[in-house]
Amino acid sequence: MDILTAADGVPLDTVLLRTFLEVVDSGSFAMAAERLALTPSAVSGHIKRLELIVGVGLLTRTTRRLELTQGGDTLYAHGRNILDLEREVRAKLRGAPLRGLLRVGASEDFAGTWLPKVLQRFRQWHPEATIDLKVGVTADLLRQQERGRLDLVFGKQCNRVEKGGELLWEEPLIWVFSEDQPLDPDQPLPLAVFPDPCIYRESAITALNKAGRAWRLVFESSSMAGCLSAARSGFAVTVIAESQRVEGLCVLGREQGLPKLPVARFYAFPRSDSPASMALIDAARRAGQQVRFSPRALRG
């Protein structure tokens, strides 16, 4: 079959598109296959068929990883919109808008940074639904979910969650400090962190100890705004996800003797596959799409 003819004449297959998005979101063919209840060879076949339809390569393959091509990056940026529009049309055709109460738990940083966009989009789709939000530490929220108190939890992990969680996106953790205040390299690193347990805190302390860098805890707050204020004022260095960086902060790294930090993964943990939970997860993934960074490296 001629590729150009296929690109000009064959419409996009939403099944193939959904597979492509899952490969990008989950980070690998194997993980996408597990989540879609397919074999890895079937996932690979879906990607090849999609590439034939659109007429361009979507992923470049090396021995160790996959990377999105320019065409793949473009398709990813628009693909979620296509699936969202399809879902919205189906919902309107059914004439059954979502109603009732959805009990949601969210980590403080998620609630303060991304949740407003999530709720805005969800409200546009389902104006008759009601949300009861509880903000807290991911581990505690998941325990409350186990007791039946929450329907859906948005939280973060550094280690990949194999079961129970749906990966929304991932991004690097970074060290940040005031862009106009000096940091004394001869003194222990002043840290501003969340209370324990917190993966930002754990990642920072583990990395510093492994690198042999002296540090001291000078500021602790359960509020992301509090930790950011401490950093912007020059009072302490804090750790955030890359997309949480705001004006007045600079990124620190090896030049300041700071070790590399791990990747933070943001997950949705639904108690069940209810339509309301799935709709809110879709809205969260859309919000996460705006904070992903290119080029995106994917594990093969």
C-alpha cells in the first residue's frame, strides 16, 4: 500500500490512536500492552498501522529506548483532543450526563498546581456532578481509599506503580532557590521540605546523603506555597517537579554541588472504574499533557 495514499485517504483509527497514547503515557510497549490487555506484538502492530495511516514515523527505535519523532510529538499533542471529543460526543448522544458525588483525594502539590485545570475541564463536561475534595499526603489518602472513604486519589510516586494506579505523566524533580539571593557553598544546604512521608523530601535527603553533601532542615511545611516562599525568599532550597517552577526561582544543579534527582510520576488511583472517576482521570491527563516536556524519552 502506498503510504501517501494511506495518509491522504484513510481516517484515523481511535483504537490505534489510544494505543499510541498509552505507549507514550506508560513509557513502554510492555506496560501499554498490560494496561490495554494486549500482547506487546499487538501493540507494536497498532503503532505500525497508525504510522502507515498518518504517513510518517511516530517513534524512533534504538537498542535501549524509544523517542517521539516530530510527527509523533504533533500527533500526541492532538491525539488526546481527538479521543476527548469522541467521548464527549458519545456522552451527549446517550443523553446521560454524570451526576452524583465523587469523593476525591489529592496531594497538596497536585491540588495547588494542576487540579484547577482538571476541575475546570471536568465542569465543562459534567456540570451536574459534585466533587468532595480532601487534600493530604498520598500514602494517607490511599489508606483512606482502602477504607472506602475516597473514590479517586491523585498522587505522586518516584517508583513505578505496577498495579492499582494509572500513570498520568512523569517529569524530573529539580532543586530550586531564589534567583537573586546568594547560596553559601561552604555551609550545609538549607532545606525546605514537606513533612514525612513525602517523596520530594525522601528523594532530596537520599540524594544528598548518597552524594555526601551536608544539609540541614530549616523549614518544614505541609503547603507547597510555603516551601516555594521559603525558596523564593532565599531562606532555603526546596525540591519540586519541573512544571511547578514559578517566577523568582532558579534551578540549582551540579555547579552548586547538588546531585541529580529522580523522576516524579503522577498517578490516578481509582477505587473503581466508574464513569465519573474515568472522566476526571481523563481531565487530569489533559492537564498533564500541558506540562510534559519534549523531546520525550520512552523506554523500549
